[in-house]
Amino acid sequence: MGAWQYDVLDVYLNHFVASRKLLEKTRDGAKYKKKYDKGQTPYQRVLAHTDIPDDVKAALKQEHKSLNPLLLKREIDRLTVKIFKKQKEGERLG
């Protein structure tokens, strides 16, 4: 992937794709039991964190308001197809 694709993908993943974080892992014989927190996006985690300054949170909220997840996803898909076409043609990515 080119850096230009990561610019779009990074914003999409940080603002709109939730993930669960492992809270606890305990061993019971040969098995492990895992406890996870509620799924949140990195954006939501930053807003919930008390050590992040309010001006940073305000800037992130403003950025989030301007984003459209559908348009971001379409752009990611378009760039991915472009990469596969170039790879198939044997071109260098750059």
C-alpha cells in the first residue's frame, strides 16, 4: 500500500472502526478465559481519556463532524482496486 492510501485508511479506522481491548486473561488448566471491554473506536477512547487536553478533543470533534464514513470507505476501495491493477500490470507502486 502507498502512503497515500494510509492517509485515508488511518482516518477511517481511527474514527469509525471499533475494536475491543483485552481487560483480563486468566488461565484455567489448559484453557484461557479472556474478558474484553466494550468495543470503542480510538476516537472514542481519546475523548474518554481524562489526560487529553480539551483543545485536542475539540479539534478531534471538529474533524469527526466533517467526515463521512461511506465516502472514506469508497475511497479506500477505489485506491485498493488501483493498487491491484498496478500490481497486475507489473508497475511499481510509489
